Amino acid sequence: MNILSRLRLIKTFVFDIDGVLTDGGLLIDDNGQWLRRMNIKDGYALQLAIKYGYNILVISGSESIPVAERLGKLGVTDVFMKVLNKESLLKEYILKNNCGPGGVLFMGDDIPDYNCMQMADFACCPADAAVEIKQISSYISPFDGGYGCVRDVIEKVLKLNNNWPLQTSIAAT
């Protein structure tokens, strides 16, 4: 089955945070708070995917309350942080949500995502992912983490399923 045929089957998107939904960098302010950069276009695509009934799961080994709050405002309800065993959580989610064969896309960028990507039906990564992650990816986005790679894969899946509107009431936030 070719890549486009496989992407057409996707019903569940799973994303890592650091290096995928963010650019992987950390800014530390004068109060010691860690700040992460996210992409507005990624947020818009997440909202569209939710609107069209796709499942969105976010799994991260780190924790960021502001990132969780932003994802919540976008409508993402399945956000799990400080996860030590991503594979176990992903297995449980797939069983609980009856994710059918061929339907789970995982986008990761580094070694902690490796096993989940091996479990997923479709593994992909940002352009700046670790070499080992690129080697197991069916698709490498031309965009870096935090710079539109999430939008890229969501847009491809939605367009393949005729769910990418040219007009919408969703605001890019």
C-alpha cells in the first residue's frame, strides 16, 4: 500500500510535544520558568482535525502547564505529560478507543518516541528529527518541529479525505 493510501486510513493522530508540537528549544525567564514555542498553523490544523472527528492524543515525557492549557483551548482533551512509559499509554489508548487497523499515526522526533512509532500504523517525523527516528519513518515532513510539521501531516490526511475546507469559522489561535 502506498503512502497516500495509508494516510487516507488515519483516524487518530498522536503527537509528542517537545520537538514536534514545539521547536524543542527552551527559553528560561528570570523567574526560572521554562517557555516553549508553538506554531499557530499547527493549532489551526488540530482544531480542524477535531472538528472532523479525528482523535488527537498528545504524549510527552516532560510537563508544561501552559502547553497543556493551550492544547485544551484548541479542543485537545487527551493530553498526557510526565509519561515514563509512552508505549503502555499508547497501547491502552488504542484499546480503549477502538482504533482500527491502519488508523494510528504517530509523529515523534527523538529516541523516547522510537517504540511508539514502531507500534503505530504510520510513523512520521519533523525534518529535524533524530537520524534513528527518520530511519523508521514512513514520511518525513519538510517542516521542523514547532514550525508546521503537525499542520503538514494533518492537512495531508484531511485533504485525502475531502475534509480540508477553504472557508471555516475556526480562528487560527
